[in-house]
Amino acid sequence: MMIGHIVKVHIDRPLGSYHPEHQDLYYEVNYGYIEDTLACDGEEIDAYVLGVDVPITSFQGRVIAVIHRLDDVEDKLVVAPINMHFSDQEIIKMTHFQEQFFHSVIIR
């Protein structure tokens, strides 16, 4: 479990961009992956970056939660600036644009 760890997120889908394969999926937050990690899908672990309201290319912050998808093979990390906190409801609201397609729970 990576909750509480400081990680560097490489942003490959910045705030305001569209998914490369699903052109109707608009990224309302910065989204990327943690280099040199491995998720259950064989790719790097993905992460939402909350608390940054401009498009970025990389970010270092604290893992504040994990979105555990009950109907998918991979979980998503939720990363925020070290001094910022978000409630479960805030996380659900900010990640709804993509998580609405999955059944998930927030793990702290």
C-alpha cells in the first residue's frame, strides 16, 4: 500500500486534454503514472493528481488514497500536494469523469 508515500507522477494526460482512444473522455484533473512501478495490468500504476488547477507534465506529492476498482484489474492512486487533504466525497466528485464507468471504493 502506498498511502502516505511521496511519489513523482509523470503526467501523460494533463488537465484539459482528451483520452487518445476515447475522444469523448475529457480529463478534468491531471492524470498520469508512477514510473518504475507495476500495476496488475502490466503497466505502471496510474494516478490522479488533485489540488493542481493547471495542466502540468510532472508532479511530486503525497498519496492520499487509493481508488480500488471492484470491476477492473487495476487500482488508481490519488496524489495531492503534501499539505492538502480531500474527503472521500471530494475525491469521488473530482474523479467521476472517468470513475463513473467503474464500481469502486476509496481506501485510506
